[in-house]
Amino acid sequence: MTNSSQLLISELFRRNAEVVPDKVAAWMAGQSLTYQALNSAGDRIAWALHGLGIRRGDRVAAWADTSLDVLPLFAAVTKLGAVYAPLNARLSAPEAAPIVDMARIKLLVTDTAHLEASIELRGLANVPALALLSGSTEDKTISKLDPGLLNDDNGVYVEGALNEDDPHVIFFTSGSTGSPKGVILSHRANFLRSYQGVFVAEPEISVCMFPLFHMAGFTLAMAAWQTRGEIAFVEPPAADALLDAVEQRKANRLYCIPAVWNRILATDHDQWDTSSLRYIDTGTSATPVELLEALKERFPQSLLRIYYGSTEVGAGTVLLDDEIPRKPGSVGLPAPGVDLKLSGEGEVLLRSDYLTDGYFDAPDITAQAMSDGWFHTGDIGALDDEGYLSIVGRMKEIIRSGGESVAPTEVESVLRGCDGVGDIAVVGIPDNQWGEVVCAVVIPEVGSKLTLEQLQTHCEGKLAGFKKPRRLELVEELPKTPSTGQVQRLLLVEKIMGQG
């Protein structure tokens, strides 16, 4: 018996396998997985997990590199009604240990690349059971979940008690500050985030630059599957590999963060046929007008869209292609189904049916972030007279200097136009006289002899005096989150203070 009246991701796998069994659901590095293969492998793994004692609501952590092997496990946990909790594949065992303990997992599933680290993790954290995603091992304490080693005698797996409001996944966020938190998303939230309506013009064939421990990787996959389309994974997201995938799969959608788009723009566009691209999307960090103009020139046949959101809210706002020329710097209007308002302090508040249910086992943090159905994003925003949103800074990143408030992103946008500036981040450095001083942390262009005086002169007529940098730090790289490329400002301040 199915739960067809519920908005369940498990039903997405079942329906697609019934209707388009032989269509490609996912592709990576020349290998593909059909909907039938994905669904049936998910059933086999679900029965195996059931045999290991995994039940509805149990948390199953996955520690693996991006590969097609991850997807049947994701389907299996979804069918079982357990909660899928992917760990950052780049973490060390000591880094993963507090996350695993916080999540109180029932099972850790690893790939062969993380097997040794997973065994180490067993000694550092509470890992009740360990299973291998693919292949085999001689270690009798490690269960095997390779679909090729499992029988399919049990047939379809259906968890009849599963409800759309049950937790579906927990994503561990890093963001630009703070310790990781477990963001809970229900089946209903993920279904609504990825649903594309009943009048879909064509299946979405999407190329994904995000790893399969990041919310965006799974959201893009589910969005493609909602159209009975295809998701193509590229890891690592090198520009030539992404463009190869677009050409090979005749992709009609490519979502990249601005840093990756810049790499793509630096390639020789004549090498690839990208005429199939219908949508080119971006978001997660500042999108300079120059980048948007370059994308429109490079991909004239494509529609450009800018998204603003987070793991907790999904897509909060969107700026559509025809709005970009007249709304430079904006992240658009509320996405369909989303309400938006600013608090008295200018913080962006969002409300929708696909918000997170909160942070796992953290009621106090959840209460701070959620109020009367509104999620407090921590971003400082501004609305124009037509209701278009611009992000001007972060609540925790606002620099307080001499009694004045300075938004780092505003200063960064001006300083990016200064000769000699390659990449830049602006942070507040503690100061006895001013409280904090504005510090420009710059990766200089090759051969540049950049000085603080140059930066200050460049700000004349563009920024108020209290917003000008009072300190310059030249660096070779900026610490950024691996998946979204967000500057880790707190870490950057700690490094500068440690050097001082």
C-alpha cells in the first residue's frame, strides 16, 4: 500500500520508476542510473537496513564522496522513513566526531574512501553500527549495503506509517560563522521545495556542481526528478568538466556559485556546445553586475536567474532574467509561496510551507531562529519601493566602529573596483579606540603593490568616511566554506588576530 495522498519523496521514486523506468535519473563521469535501477536498488537497501534494525525516525549518517552509489542509499533511507544525515566528505574523523555524537545516529554508512576514517571515528564517537556503501570488506563488524550483493526477494519496500511531516533529512550547516547545526527538513518541505508544477514544459536536465553532502546537491536532484528529468553530477566542479557535462547530456539548466561562473567565463567558449542551456542560475554569495553582464554575453540564449536562500529556507527570493537589468544588486522578490518582511533592525524574515522544522536537539537555538512562523535569516536587507530585496550585510558581521554600523558587503562591492584588488573580504578587527576598525583583507592581483592609501582614495565619493578601511591585510587565499564559497569571516578575524 502506498501513501499517495502524502507529499513523500519516497513516492517520487516509486512513480518515476513506474512511468519512465528506462529514463536516466542520474549521470556522472560517463555512468548512468535509470529510474528503475535507482528505485529497485533503493528497495533492496531499505530491506537490508530494516534487517539491521533501522526504523522510522532513526538517523542514518552517510560519509561518502559524490557518486551514483549514494543515490540508492538516499532512496532507501527515504523509503524506510529513517532520516538521512550526510556528513561533509572533507572532514577528518576528529572533526566529524562531535557532529555524529550530536546527531545520535543509529548507523554510519561509508564508502571505501572513508572506511579507514570511519573505523577511526568509531573510536572517537558513538557509532552503534557501521556499514559499507559499495564493495565488500573482510571486517565482520561492518555490514554490506552494495545493491549488487543484496537479493531482491522482498520486493518493494513501503513504510505505511510514514507521514509527510516526518523528518526526511538533516543537513549540517557550516555557514560563515558558528558551529555546525543540524537543519531538519521534512518530506513535505523537500517535496514543495523541489516541486515544479503540473505544467512542466520539458524534463529538467540539470548539471550539479554541489557535492552530495550539501543541501543544494539533493535539492537540484529532486527538482530534476520532479520533472522526470535527469541530474548530472560533476566532482570536482572544474569549469571544463561542467561544460563537458552540459554538452554531453544536452543540459538545459546549470546552477553555479559566482566563483565557479568566473572560472567558466575564463574558458574558451568555442570548445563546447552549450546551446541546450535554457537556464543559468546563481546565488549563495554576492553577484557583481559585471559577472551578470558577462554571463548574458556568454550565454545569450539562456535565461539568467539569481536565487537567495539557505538550507533552512530553501529559495527565499528570486530575481528573474528580465528584472536583472533594472534591479542591479537585488536578489529579487519573494519566491512563490514565500512571505518576506524586515524586522525593526532590518533583518530579513521569511515564512513559507517549506521552512526547516528547526535545528536537531537544539530547542533554544530553534526558538531564537523561529518566531511566530518567521525564520530569522541573520541577513540585513533593504526593500525598494517595488518590494525587491537587497542584502547589505549580516547581523553578526556588522562592524561597529566609533558608534557607526558598517556592512562588510557594501564596502567589498566598492573596493572590488580598485586597481590591484583580486579577491577581497572586509571584516571588523577589535580596536581599543574605535571598538572595531574596518579591515580589508585582499588577495592582490599579480604584480600589484596595493596600499591602504590606494583603497582609501578609491572610496572617495563612494563611501562615508567611517566605512573606509583603516587596515589592510594582504593574503594569498581567503578561508571559504567548501560547498558554497562563502567567506568564513570569523575564522579570518581569528587568523589576523593570531598574527598580530
